[in-house]
Amino acid sequence: MLSGRTMLVAALTAAVLGLLFALTPGRPRASAQQTAGPPVIWRVSTTKAEVALTFDDGPDPTWTPRILQRLAAAHARATFFVLGSQAQRYPELVRQEASSGSEVCPHGWSHTILRGRSATRVSAEVARTHSLLAGLGVPNCRLFRFPYFASDLQARQAVAAMGYRIIAAGVDSRDWQLPGATVMAERVLAEVQPGAIILFHDGGGPRAQTAQAVGLVLAGLAKRGLTPVTLDRLLSAADTLPTAAAAGRA
């Protein structure tokens, strides 16, 4: 059981994150149009019964192992967008992610908003994380997700110039709201379709509900005949790659 103080801190954290998500520029809404520059991939059009579970902001010594256990029990693969600062702190967890068959990709070093930053700053966030992951011996990943999905043309161009494809997510569990595991799972399963990119977090806050929800989602996907795979595999089967406007999700 969580203490009253812990629950209060979690509630306040969720409220602050909700305000930040609402006010963050560059987080597309359903009517948003990406008018120029490298595309942001929100989902994949594919004839295969596959989806991609993705996890941001880890690794975390409490929550990442729980999520890995649930993935292993379902023989599922996922993609982890890790923070360089967290990967530096917990390198063995990064190696566990990779050795499990899941994919490890950069999410920047410090989880700072990169919209409005110089190309040099954006490139440094990506390059520093890339270098650390390479040093840990994990397979090279050329996919990048902006913190908060917040980017602008300059930031996207800087990332694309480094050889990265930019990933968002068309199905958002909104686990940072801490609505309960059942609510999270119902949200995901109500929207998921073949080619979906699903957003969870394994760091950045209390993720016990997320870990529980992942188990529920995996069971629900299995009932529908949908297989969770890495983003790299999902993208390899792509017919088309909708941008924010086509995906219609934030």
C-alpha cells in the first residue's frame, strides 16, 4: 500500500505533468498539420497483425524490471526510448532490455523540451545518448522520440541529419495521469489497430499502474491476434507512415 504522503506526491506529479502536456508547444492535436521537414511517424499502415509497445523515460530500477517480466511472460518485444542520464545510471537495465529482444533507442539525455533549441543543442542531446548506448554494446537504433513530442522544423532537421527517423505514438495510455491500470488498458485496447504505436512510460514517476496495465494490454492483444513487436520490425512491414495530421492523435 502507498502511504498518504506518497499518494499525495503522485497526485501532484500527475497534475503538474498534465499542465505541462497541455501547455507544451509542438504537441500536435487532431487538426494539426505538419507542413514541412522530416516526417513524424505516429502509426504504421500494415497488413500484418502487429503493433509496437513503446516505453519512455527509463530505465528505472523499480519499474523497468517489472515491465520486462510482463513482456517476457507474453513472449513480447517492445521499444524503449531511454534517457541518456538514466541509462548512464542503470547500464545493466539497458543491457537487459536489449538482451530480452526488445529495442533500445534514444529519447535525449535530459528530457528537456527541444522545440526552440539550437540545432547544436538538439544534436548534442541525441549524440551523447547515442554514444552511451553504443558504449554499452546495445544494437544500434536509428529511431528517436522527442520528449513530450515537442519539436519544430529545426529540431527535426537536426535529428534527421544524424540519420534518425522521428517517432511519436498514435495510441497514448496517458499513464502519467495515474487513472488506474484497468482504465489505461481500456484506453489502449479501445483504440489499438494493426500498425499502432502505443505509448507507455517505465520512468519519470510511479509506474506500478503502468506495469499492471501492460499485463492487461498484452492479454487483450493476444485475444485479438495482435503481436507486439519492435518498432524496427513494424516499420519494415510498413505500407505507409502517417504523419500527425493523418494519425489524428496527440
